[in-house]
Amino acid sequence: MRTPRRGSAYDQAEAAFKSATTKPPPSASAKSATPPEGKELVSLRLDRAVLEHFQDEGPGWQERINSALRAAAGLDTE
């Protein structure tokens, strides 16, 4: 069995892959910063009746569910 030489194309490719796919360690300032406001894609199971209730009013049903959840969680500031 032959071992790859140091600096071989394989070693270089592996090093490039690792540097491109490795997350940098979190900085101290990143830990204290508040997370950005945004949307996150999740999978959620809802009762059929609940889903139909929000979808009956047409487009925008996901925003209406989000608003209802924000209100229920006490996050509504409007």
C-alpha cells in the first residue's frame, strides 16, 4: 500500500475542501450579538382544521399563522 506524498494533489484537494467546508470558530462578539430578524424554513405539523382556517382567506396564510404565533407567544409589539 502506497502512502500519499506530502503536498500531493490529493492532500492539496483535501486541505482545500476542509478550508471551504469548516466553520470558523464563533467570535466573542458574535455570541453577544442578537440574532438577525428573519424567517427560517421549518417543518411543522398542524391540525387540518387549523391549516384550513388560515388558508381559507387566501394568499398570505403563512404570515397570518406567524402573526398568530407571535401574539400567542407575547412577541407582538404592534
